[in-house]
Amino acid sequence: QKEVEQNSGPLSVPEGAIASLNCTYSDRGSQSFFWYRQYSGKSPELIMFIYSNGDKEDGRFTAQLNKASQYVSLLIRDSQPSDSATYLCAVNREGAQKLVFGQGTRLTINP
Amino acid sequence: SAVISQKPSRDICQRGTSLTIQCQVDSQVTMMFWYRQQPGQSLTLIATANQGSEATYESGFVIDKFPISRPNLTFSTLTVSNMSPEDSSIYLCSVAPLGQGVQETQYFGPGTRLLVL
């Protein structure tokens, strides 16, 4: 079992709809959870981080964390073509000063 | 957020040679990390560069192949030694700013695209 798992996609969503990206992790001691966006040919860009159960909202983005289910998600409301990218979930393990990345989900927003 | 630059941005190298990649940050940072991203793949951590001490390498990565320097709180280098075509990849520097553990923020440089022939 991989430490951090994501559906590689591609996930196709119509413009204006909600895109839902999911991530599961295996280490129950994981403390912090990150979502990065990576455009083709570019480096990852931090979108959000979350470390408490529940929802965290930032503009059109909402991160959701459920530690009991070892599940973290990212919702993108009012999806735009510019949101088309690969979204990487990353997890910080307890006691470790480093991140473990999932394989990423490729998202395409169709006009 | 920290502004990070990497040099070179890309290079084409012959097998058996070595390449040193530089990472410069515009502010002091506690942690610096080096990642590799092979084509179509996610990020794999190579090592954590600690100022004033030896780098900490991940399983599958060794100092002889990927020597790292961290002379101060704003600069680090990664050398890819005795290169083979399998080393063709994007190499990324990442930082966690001073006073903020990795739990809060980690920023990436623009990357170095390496092709080994």
C-alpha cells in the first residue's frame, strides 16, 4: 500500500462545476496535509494546507480532512479552464520534517 | 512566501559526467529539501539539506551519487555524479521558511531539467 494515494485521473469537469479531488493516506500519525497544483512544465505551487479535522476554505478552494477515515480532499468551486493542472496531495508524517507526495491527479476543466 | 531560484534551469549532459545544481533563497530558511521528479511521475525526496551538518538521505539515494552542500541558511547545492540516462529528470529544491515547520509551508523552486545522453 502506498503511503499517499490519489486517483491519477484524468478527471474531466465542465467549466463552472465543482471539481472534487481525493487523497488517502496510510500513516495514522500523519499531522499535516497539503495540496499543491502543478502546471505542465512548472514546479508545484502550494494551494492549501490543513491539519485539523473539518473544512478549510480559501476563495474557491476548500480542503476537507477526516483523520478517522484517513482521507483528505480538495474541492474547487466554479472551476475554470485555468484550474486544469495536476494536483498533488502531500502528507507530513509525525516526527518527520519532510513531505510524502501522492502520484497526483490530472484535472481538466472543459469550457 | 520565499523566492527561490535554481541554476541551471536546464542542461543536457553526457553520461559519466557530473552536474551541480544550485538553489538560492531570498530569505533564511531552516529546512531545504531536494526532490526528483521523473517524467510523468510524482515527487520523490532525495535528501534533506541541513545547515551545518550532513544531509539526510532517503532510502535509495546515497551521498556518493548525490552529494549535497548547505553552507548557509540561504543556499544549497545538489550534485548528480557519474550520470546515466536514468538520471534524466527534473530536480527541485524546496524550502521551509525560518520559524515555520514543514507542517505549515514548503515552497518549491522552478526546477532544473536534466537530460543525460
